[in-house]
Amino acid sequence: MSQSELYVSLDIGSSTVKVLIGEMANQSLHVIGVGNIKSNGIRRGAIVDIDATVQSIRQAVEQAERMIGKSINEVVLGIPANQVKLQPVKGVVAVNSENREITDMDLERVHEAAQVVSIPTDREFVNVVPVQYIVDHVDDIEDPRGMMGIRLEMDGIMITTSKTILHNVLRCVERAGLTIRDIYVQPLVAGHIALTEDEKYQGAVCIDIGGGSTSMAVFQEGHLVASAVLPIGGDHVTKDLSIVLKTPTEQAEQIKLQHGHAFYDDASESEFFEVPAAGAASGERYSQKYISEIIGVRLEEMFDMILDELHDLGIRDLPGGVVLTGGMAKLEGIQDLAHHILQSRVRLFSPAFIGVREPQYTTAVGLIQYAYMDDMFYGRLGGGSALGNSVSKEDVQQPKKQKQPRVKEKSGEGVTARAKRFIDKFFE
């Protein structure tokens, strides 16, 4: 039996901040701790209030810590896709060993070679996702280690993001008293677990519908080829209901979850419920059909925006279809509405692990599984320290001592030397 590995993921969203503590063994995930707190200080995936965001992160961490009775030291961080850019890159090196066998060192060198590109001063390097390795002109190699050759090449996708956005996220994590194990872009990890291997190769899009924004990840030939963020999400639907029904936002959210239906044609005319009006002693009765029209108008706008974005990205055909996930994906009728507008095969995805069997946890689960996959490939298992000492209820209520973010070294620089120098520059 292989040794288990502990990971903690941190998913900072516009509506909630989620912390997952997972134990990975034999490529299987066992969730042992969950923190899920309403987020403050974040709008449309971007941080607008540092202090409020730090407080939300601390509360989510403390909630997860209470479930297992141990402190959290380091996290796998998901960063939003706002202003993320994908750029094809290529690395070429000569195999170093005398017997011409490709080793881990050659793999690291070819990754470093792929990163030697010019990046604008307002952008920050995140990581490089390998697409294929080429050994002496033989391509489509997934892992060249152990093979014999003279020339090693790697085709990959470089991911960069806004330096300001990354700095603000790192600052919040640092002030919450956490160190960073790995950093990944949220749509990449969500698409990685939500899409099947066939869908990734045929061409598919994973649509993560959050509270303040909706992210898209397009996969073709097994790899991420495009991503985008749309400034629309479930919170916009809630606000529409609140305005039209003249009811508080919290009540509108409950109505959306309990009685909402996305597809007007299938909504019930006989299902009625009472809606408390703001400042009134008694409420009014509405049918599911009525609020379905309100919900549908906003979601139709969202799916039309998705179509426009796909067109702008040059995506004309998606043989693998569309996969919906995120908090809004559990809304009744949304699959039918998406199929009606997108004219493509549509399915829903939720993680299949006890304690997180809801679509809102897709990114948080994906962060753990993607980090584990990376660690397995690069032989880094057993090097993490996700959890610390046991804590009492009194301990988790006290703010943690602030620590300098530590980004674990990946192949090449990854978010390593560059990110570390970047962090030092801002926190010195």
C-alpha cells in the first residue's frame, strides 16, 4: 500500500472561499476537512478589499481546522483567470548524460529553456503546461525519461497573469498566515477533473458558473488551449429576483435555490410559494413559471456571451460538448437551457467524493488532484507539510502569526524563483 499524501486547497471565489483538506493515496482522494465561508472583499473574481478577503480566508481555514483538530500550514492556491494569457512555447536542449539516457535533469532543463521568453513588465509568469515532448524528431511523447536520444524538445503552453492581480492574491494568503505549496489557474484544474479524457481530446469547454463571474476552459487534443472570464454569475440572478420580487437579497437567494428553474418551457405553473416583501408584513404568491422567466433572461444573456466568446476565440465546433459546473450548475433546468442556446451536447459535473458532492467544490477538488498528479510526475511526493500541530477551539479563534509565502519549487522556475523574487520585492 502506497503512503498517503496530504494536501490543502484554497479556492478564493467571488461568493465563497473554500478550503479543502484531502488525503491522496493510490490516486484516490479522501476529503477529511472542509471550510466554506461567504467571501467578502472580492468582486467578479478580483480582490477589492485586502482586509475583508484575509478575514474570509482565515474563517474558512479555521472551519476546516476544527474538523481535523490540526493547523493548516500550506495550501495549493487557485488563482482566477482574470487577465490570464496562454502562449505557446518551445524548449530545446541536448541530452547531457554520457549514455544519452534522458533523466529528470534533462526534463528540468528543457522546461527552463521553454521559459526563456520575453514577458511584459506588468505580467507575471505562472507556469508552463507541457503539451508534448520530442526526442530526436519523434513527437507525441508524454514522458521521455528513460528513453535514449541526443536532442530533447518540449512544446508547451505558458500561462501568465496580471502582476497586480497575482500580487493581491499572494498578499492576502500571506496575511492569513499561510505558505504556498503550488499555484494553478482555476479553469485549468476545473477542466482537468470535470472533462473526460475523450472530451479533452475531441474538443470541449468546461464552464464554471460562480457567484460573481463565469470562467471558461477550452480543451483540444488533450490540453488547455483557451480560457476566459465573463463578468456574470449566480449573484446577478439573485439580484434580479430581489429587484423584481421586491424582497431582500438573502431571501431571493433562498428562492433561487429552492424554487428556481432555468428553463421556462419546463417550469411548473402549479408550484406556488410566498415571497416576503421588503418592509411588508405579508408577502405575495408567485409560481415557479413566473420566476423562471426572470432567471432565464439572465442565464440566456450569459450563454449568449459564452457563444460570443467562443466565436472570438476561433472555436467553431466542440465535438466533446459542454460541461457545466460551479455553484449555479445545480439549478434545475440549466442543462436544458444551455443545450437549447449552445446547440451542443451538455452535461453537468459534480465531484464524487463524500462531503463535497456539489458542483461548487469542483475547483477546490481539482486543485488537490492536479497538484498530486504533478507531484507524482516529477517525483515530489512526501515533501509537503500541509498540516501542523494539533489545535484547540481557542487556538483557531486567534489570528495566525503572519509568515512569508513560500512557493515550492517545480520543474524549471514555475512559480518559484520568479514568484519568490516578486513576493520578496513587495513584502520586504
